[in-house]
Amino acid sequence: MSEMPILQVKNLHTSFFTDAGEVRAVNGISYNLDRGKVLGIVGESGSGKSVSAYSVMQILTDTGRVTEGEILFNGDNILKYDDKQMAAFRGSKISIIFQDPMTSLNPVFTIGNQLREAIRIHTDRNKEEIQARALEMLQLVGVNEPEKRLKQYPHELSGGMRQRVMIAMALACEPDILIADEPTTALDVTIQAQILELMQDLQKKMGMAIIMITHDLGVIADMCDEIIVMYAGKVCERGTADEIFYNPRHEYTKGLIRSIPRLSEKHEKLVPIAGTPVDLLNLPKGCAFASRCDRAMKICLREHPEEIRVNENHIAACWANVLQMYEEEQGGTNA
Amino acid sequence: MSEQKHLVDVRNLKQYFTVKSGVLEKLQLKAVDGVSFTIDEGETLGLVGESGCGKTTVGRTILHLYKPTGGEVWFDGKQVTDKNIGSFRKDMQIVFQDPYSSLNPRMTVSDIIGEPLDIHHLYANKKERADRIAELLNIVGLNSEHANRYAHEFSGGQRQRIGIARALAVKPRFIVCDEPVSALDVSIQAQIINTFEELQEKLGIAYLFIAHDLLVVQHMSRRIAVMYLGKIVEIGPSADIIGKPIHPYTESLISAIPMPDPEAARHKHRIILEGDVPSPLRMPKGCPFRTRCRYATKACEESCPELREVEPGRFVACHNR
């Protein structure tokens, strides 16, 4: 048996209790994150990919609550932590960077102020050491003229620079896990390339595990060892990057891959996924994707498919696989 | 004028904005600085570039939503000016990026789509108006029963369809599509892209397709123009621009696309550009790209390279290529 995964999420359910009713954003997802690996979570808006990460950080809004499940960090259930333990845990063991670097930095404090605060809270360094660490972090993330930047305010920096500062802040205490929630979505392509390169570089240097949340299949393919595809708060499919891209076994994943344009000489029509995403207030009884699925069967409307192991590196929750396996078995006995 | 008649002919278009900086200082922001291109009947020209490069401004200036600082716009052989733009509005339309802010929340769908019909007097009686609205909704893949609802009752993709129906109402021959799919989810994006393509096949509309997503642009367009800081740095057939980019900026832009293909990602060599785009208020002298270019020489500092034809139909603005 290999080493224990750094993070284990088991049957996690997270709901938001709103005036309109219970919005079931995450409906029983499970995954393991190994030390030093990059796990990608991909899905459309409302698929629960961000909420699943916010649940791990315990930074849900007032109406949100984990209703079921376990989140084990090094075998320790963090859902049992009190506020104080949780505050010590956040930032030092797990950090997060958000999509929009403008709104996630405080506009009335200098970069230095915010960066030093992150270091001060989680370590017992003295003033000079904190300052030195702040400078070191800015250099590490490739911010030019770091002394000057420490005195500047967020609005004086470009989007790419702000995201670098966010990364510096998140990594200042050398966390074991970095959660990146759409870290490059607000950035231009060339700046996105810089940030992705930086993250890969830092991951090699510091050896932390990364949970990469994005809707961009390109970013996922570029960065991740393992991928989780989410739809309506559930895991459709989980596997290595190669398995997900070259051997997708859930109709939703197949649809996603077919619907992105590719670089190619000849013009091929895109095959979109018909229909619109489900209403999380009224989740259907069976598979949430059934109403948009070309290959939906009767059972798909009635029962949610279990996660089925396709092979060593691949799990998918789709009834079509059960059918396929059954047919293969039948074919086998007939032959 | 060239022997071949183009539907849209943009010549040396300039759009400068005056920006206050400090108390007395006024600076000129050259959002679009001498842009020329043509679009043929039923053709799609893709316009790509990063934020702040002026691509949206180009689209809006063509339609005279901003009064151009300089240059000319010709449509179907006639020059478009401030005075006669009203008569061209029927032929030139726009679809905006944000389907949330571009639809009036206090108007029903039939009001939104009907407004251009009212303005251009495109119906004889009420029934004809209602029929036309129903027809337009069907064309863009919505239900005619949706006509009496308000915009907030629709999802992002459906709203974008309403925006497209509004643009189609006057039977335009040319539509500026300003980042029409970038606010949408991947699966919905593909639906809207297909809708644009089908409309072009059926109605022969020409598009100026503005986007920052190169994968989407190359899928949609026969030709692509790449912009950087108010100037076109390269323009040519899509396959050539993507397959063998010539301008150093295009080259790095294409290498920076994250490929949805793990195998390609492993073997790809990203050309990482140093630093950020300079402020358009304080543009570097000479070639605007030289501050981030790995091939920059003395000549790039001295003068700004002009677009020149390197292959038939392929124009590049670079001293070193």
C-alpha cells in the first residue's frame, strides 16, 4: 500500500439553504489527493467545482453548510475542527488563490502589508525576518522590483502581477496543498501562459499538491496528473489526464471534448451538448445529465449510476458502461 | 479602389481618446492606430488580441458608435460617414459580449427584438410584426412562446440568442460579433458558434468576429487579423496564421494556447513573453511590441514597421521577418 493521500474527501455533500429552498451544490463526491500531485476539477458553472473546494477550506458563505461526508487531511477530519483550529489550518496547510486577483486583494492596504500579514499569522518570525520572507516570496514568483512593489497598492499592479502576488501570499507559509480556483480565467493568453508556467515551476520547487479548478479543458490538459469531471454536484468521471481525454467513458465528458474547437486545417462542425444545465433546486431522480444525454436509457431517469471502475486509473458513473460491460460479457460467453 | 469589390473596406482607421491624467495633463490614448482590412460578402474575418489591444474599439468605430479620429470606412462601395450612418444601420449590426448587460431588463423579448423593426419601419401591421418576431426567435433556436418574457428569465446562452435575433431583425449583411461567446459555458459556446455558422450559410452574412480565444476564432474564420496595442501586426488566412505564424507576437500567442490534449501539452514548447503589455498611454517608440520581443533590434526602436505582403494575401508588420 502506498503512502496515505494528503487529502481524502469522502462522500461530501454541501448545500446552500436559501429562501427558495435547499440548493444542493455538491451531492456526494469522493476523491483522494496524493502528495505533490496536481488534481484538476473541471465542469461548467454551477457544477459544484468551486463549492467542493470551498468546503475543504471551510469558507462557504453563511447559508452554505457541509451536510454529510468527511474531509480528511493527513487522516484528520477537518470538519471536526473548531474555528481556531480551522484558522490555523487555513493558510499554513492549505491555501487558495481565486479567479479575480483584483477583488481578492484588499485595495486599502499595500501589497507588503498583506503579504507580511499572511506570514506573521502563521509563523513566529520577527519583523526583519518577515520582511525578508516577503521579499523572497515576491522574487520567487517573478515580480520585478520587489522592494518597490511591497510599498504599492493592488490597483497599481497589472492583473498578471496581482495574481503573482496572490500566489506569493498563498505559498508564503509553504502549504501542503494549494487550491487554485480558476486562477487564469481573468487573464490574457500570454499572461495565462506565464502564470501556468510559474505554478508548474513552483510546484516542482516546493512540492505541494495542487487542486486546479477550471472550466478550461486546455488548462486542465496542460497542468494535471489526474482529472475529475463534475456535473450537477456529482463526479461523472475521474481518471488520469490521458484516460479522460483519450478514453472518456461518461457521455458528458465526451460531449465536452466534442464541443471545443481544435486547431485543425479542415473545418469540422462542433457537436454541442443540447439543452441547458440542471436546476440545482430540483435535481432529477436519476442521472442529472440524462435529460441532455443522447444515449439515455430508462434506468438513467430512475436511478443514479454508481461509480464504476473502468480500469486501474479510471472511474466513471454512467449506466452506458454497465451496458457495455454486460454486452462484452455476453459476447464473451457466446463466442 | 481595388478591382474586387469588398463588402466592408476599412482604411487606415484611427480612434484616439483623450484621457485626463493628473490635474492639467491630458494624454492621448491611441486605441486604434491606422488599421486597414477588408471583408468580403459572406466572409468571416477573425480579430484577435489581448485585452486593451483595441479590437473592440475597431468593431465599434466601424459602426460609428464612436466617431473615428481618422481613416475611412466603406460599405458596399459607399463611404460611411457620420451624416449617412443612419442609412447603413440596417446593413451593419452588432452582437455584444455580455448577454446580461446588453439586454434591457425592463423590456420583454418581443420589445427588444421589435425595436429595430419599429425604428426601420419594417412591417405593415401588428400581425406582421408579431410574425416576424416569432420567425426571428425560431431562426436563433428559441421558442416563439418566449416573446412575452423578460430577459432575466433566460440563461446566458438563451440571452445571447436574443441578442443575435435583435441583430438579425433588420436583415443585415454584416455583423460585428464582439466576443459573443466568451461569457458562456463550453457546451453552450458550441451551440452559439454553430448558430452563427448556420446563419452565415443560410443568409450569407459577413462577420467581423472579435475574440481573445484563438481556438474559437480559427474555428470561425477564413482569415485572421492579430492586433497588438492598436495596430494589426499580422493578417492572413487562418490556417497559415495558426500553422506558421510569422510575427513574433503571433508566434508566442499561438504557443500560449493551452491545448485540450495532454499529449500535445507534454511536447509543446511555450514561448513565454516577458512582462506585461505596455500602457497604451505611454507607448514605446518604434515597434509597440519591441519591449517584449526576443528578436528586437536597433531598427525596431527607431521606426514602427509597416504591414507588408510577405506571401500572397499574408501581411506582417515586423522589421526582422
